[in-house]
Amino acid sequence: MDAAAFLATVRGAVDARLREFLAGRVEEARRLGPATGAVAETVADLTMRGGKRLRAAFVAAGARVAGEKIPSPGTITIGAAVEIFQAYLLIHDDWMDGDESRRGGPTAHVALGRRLGEEHSAVAAVLAGDLASAWSRTLLGDTRSVWSHQEERVVLGQILDVFGGAPPSLVVTLKTTSYTVLMPLLLGLGTGPAFADRAPFLAYAHHVGEAFQLRDDLLGLVGDPAETGKPVGTDLLRGKRTPPVIDALDHGDDDARAAIEAVLGHADAPAAHLRAAIDALVSCGAVERAERRIHAALEHARGDLAAAYCDDEAKDLLVGLARLAAERTK
Amino acid sequence: MDAAAFLATVRGAVDARLREFLAGRVEEARRLGPATGAVAETVADLTMRGGKRLRAAFVAAGARVAGEKIPSPGTITIGAAVEIFQAYLLIHDDWMDGDESRRGGPTAHVALGRRLGEEHSAVAAVLAGDLASAWSRTLLGDTRSVWSHQEERVVLGQILDVFGGAPPSLVVTLKTTSYTVLMPLLLGLGTGPAFADRAPFLAYAHHVGEAFQLRDDLLGLVGDPAETGKPVGTDLLRGKRTPPVIDALDHGDDDARAAIEAVLGHADAPAAHLRAAIDALVSCGAVERAERRIHAALEHARGDLAAAYCDDEAKDLLVGLARLAAERTK
């Protein structure tokens, strides 16, 4: 077979593999919301539009040298992963270079600027590249597949967070719990023999992630900047409605609501007004109620481990780490 | 051991592993140039500055559940990789959120804006995140380590390309050859048994990458936009000195030089001037000389394979693919 026929064969197989893989990922992203759908579709469009598949052909050629007369399904999958990896690089590069067309159509930042608003063009394109990067490894499906799957969830969660409209608990699960508790724990579990039942650990991770994020929200309001390393109230000034803020707006009195709304989304609010808003969050009980939710999440996490197949010392360790995650001061 | 003592033990081991790993990566990036050094140092600073290492502790806790009484070096390395992965996410998130401080110091885009100029702050921070993402997998050192090593080279090459000052051939090797020929070929070779000598394939990849990039430069000047999917002359208008442009400025007559300099770096140059500059690149012989360099690179690639341990049919295939890469029209 000459090189052109070889390339055509590889291209046919790789395009079919990509179409199948991308359809599944786009479908999943669409289910999360319109922004995640738009970003995923843009990655898929760019990946499928044109593309010589030369890189996939070099993978198949390497496999040919190593003994594969006809590219195996595994080799085609590696080739498809390299093509998605190229999409990641093209998306970030085109944005950095300010290029407007690619493969006979708009570059990702141009396409996403049209779909999600010009002001979001850069952020959406960087996230599109990050998503393509995660997808390439999901497809590669190597021994660390837990890593790439959780990485994909983080990027989807960040898209939801930036563009809004998703339930806060979904954002927390995707963008915080995934890589703060779940991925590390699953990676560690993976160092041992295959495990009977991971469900108790998944439930534990979910509750610890919830407590971790609530603590993060509280530290951003009433934490000590000398410990946390960042100023208080930035979420408020940026207009971010964290659970304690939603609670205060729902259950606080008129004075508390007015104090919070005076700074919510007002980046240039004076320091005294910010101070008053934070005082209102404390005095209306929202901070105290968040503390109780953290405590309840920790109790759930402890309960989840009851069914876990491991010794009591390991359970105590996980409970202790959950407390460190949820009761930290920085 | 209680959770706090466990966390402290893990933190000590993970910090030591990170210090050792990051020192090596930063040293290598510094050798490439000041911009790559600045970006790498910023990633390393953020990774080492503070950080509770809770995620690494969850890795070690998972390993504890799976049977490791004391975290093994392998487990500590996975934990360190997760911490660098967090740095990647923080760097991109902080830029998207416009946050200015993190862990008691400037966020990456703020630090890089100060070091490389405010106008480069966003691009440098996105690349810093991309580099951290590549590093996390380099450290993980999974079965696809060839992937992460080449990914790291791509990001370093893009930094050199964006910030300038590096020899063009180094940029081509790092940002194009790495993922266009070398990584795909090595991934394919990896599907077979360990191979006697990869050196001929590395040399082949180097020469094919050179020819591929030169063709890219030529297509951007004299290609058919209907085939390439992008307009001609954008590199010129953006002031990018590709090898054919350097050649024409060095060897063209005064008229040719004037025609090229009238548009080089002038984004708003009229179409007629751009046409005249491209005509000058052709008439002064720079395009023809680039074609000859492509031909010579292909001959080198063919020669490299003479010493390769594989059958003639596989060699013919590699030579054919090299020609497709170098003689394409899109």
C-alpha cells in the first residue's frame, strides 16, 4: 500500500472513531447546559472539520514499523487521541495569535464569541482547549483513565461556573469534589488490588467535597487574609452568589438584604460597605447555618464509610482528613 | 497515626518530591530562554507556595485503604502530580476570575504581567497553566510518558514563539515536530515490543518536522485559501519572520526588501501592498529556495531510515508519509 492509500485508510478509520467518541462527549456536555454544549460542539466541529490526519497516520506508521500490518483498533484510538490533542493546541494557539480562520471556518474563539458573547470569547476558547486536552486523554484511555475523566469534569464544571445557570451543587461536584477528593482517593485506591465496592468512597467524597467548598465560601467571607492569602469579600464584589449569600438573601431581614445587595456585584464598593455586608451575613445567621451544613456533611461522610470494606484505622484516617478539609482556616 | 500527623507526613514527602521535580523542570526551561524560564518559575513558585497538600493526602489515604501502611514513593509521586494539576487549574481559574492574590502572593497572570509585560499577562498565564498540566502528567510518569514529555515541549515551544528571541529551528523542533511527527511515531512504535534503536526514527522525525513547517510557512504565503482554509499573508501582517521572509530580507534586492518591509508587522496594510510583498518573495527566489530546503530535508529523512531496523515496505511507507507531509497543498 502506498503512503496516500495508507493515509486514506487511516483517515477513514480515525474519522469514524472520532465521530463516535465526540458524539458521546458532546451529548454529555449538552445535558449539563447550553454553555458546556456550545464549548463541546466547538471542539468537536474544529476536530472534524478538515484535518489531514497526518499525525494519526504517523501513529499507524509507527505501529506498522513495530509489526502491525493493518492498524489495530487500539492504534486507531491512539491516532484519534493525537488528533484531538492537536485541536487543543490549535484552539489555544489561534486565540494567542489572534487568528480568525482555521480549516475553512472560524477559529474557536471567534465561533465561541459569536455564540456566547464577545466578552466571553477568550475564556470560552481557553476552556475549549482545556476540554480538548482532557478529551484526548479520555480517549487514550490509559492506565490513569480516572485522571482524564475527572479532568474533563473539572473543565465542564468551570464552564458552568463561568457562564452560570447551573445548580450550585452540580458545579461543586464537577469543579471541586472531582479533583479535590474523588480523583485523589480513586488514584490511591488504584495502587492496590481491584476493590470490591467503591460506592461508599464515592458517597464519602461527595460529602467531603460539599463541606470543603462551603468552608471555602466561608473563608472568603469571614476568613483571616493573613492565613488564607487572599482578601475577604472578593466573591461578593464579583457578584458571585455562594450558598451563604443565597441563604442570607432568602432569610435575612430587609436591612441585611440591603447591606448585601449594596456590594453584590459592585467591584468598587467602599471597604465600609463591604464590612457591613459581611457583618449582615453573620448577624442574620447565614454563616452559622453554613457551619451547621458543614457539620452535617461531615456526619454524612462518616456514615458513608460504615459500609466500606476497610479496617477501622483507615476509616478513622478518612474521617480525620475530612475534618481537616472542612475545618481548615486557610 | 491521626489525620493531622498523616497529613504532615504526606506534606513533607510530597513537598520534597515536588521541590526535586520542579527544580529540574525549571532548570530545563531556563536554558531555553528568559520567557520559558519566567513561566516555569511562576508555576513552580505557585505550586510550592503554601498549599495544604490535602489532595495528596487523599491519594495516600486511598493507598492506605488499598493496603499501604506507609505511603510508598510511587504514591507520593502520584500525590505530587495531583498538586501540580491543581496549580494548572488555579492558574487558569484565577485569570478567568480576575483574581489578584493566591496563597499570600500574586496570582500567576499578575506575576507574569509584571515580569513579561502587562500586555502578555493573559497569554503567559494560559501557557503557565498548560505547562503545569503537562508537568503533572510528566510526573505521573504513566505508560504514556512519551505523550506528556512531548506535550511539555509543545508548550515550551509556544512560549518561545510568542515571546521571541529563540532560533527558529528550535521553535520548530519544540512546537511542531514534537507533536506532528515525533510523538505520533513514538506512540505507534510503543504498540510493539521494545525496539532496538530509535535514533534513526528520531532523526527522521526531525527532518520531516522541518519540511512540514517550511511547507506551512509557504502555504501561508503562496497557498490557495480555498484549500488551506485561511487567508494568505497573515504571518507577514503580524510581523512574523518565517525562514522565507528572513531569506528574502537577507538576499533580496532593495525593491524586494522595501516591498516586504512595507507590510511586515502592519496589520492594516492594503491588499495591493500585501500582494506586492508576496510577489517580491517569489521573484527574489526565496520561495524557490524554501522548496529546495524542503526537498533536502526529505532526502535527509530518507537517508535517516537507512539505519533503521524495519522492513523495506515500512521504510517506503515512512518516506511516502514524509512526502505527503511536505508536499501537501493544505
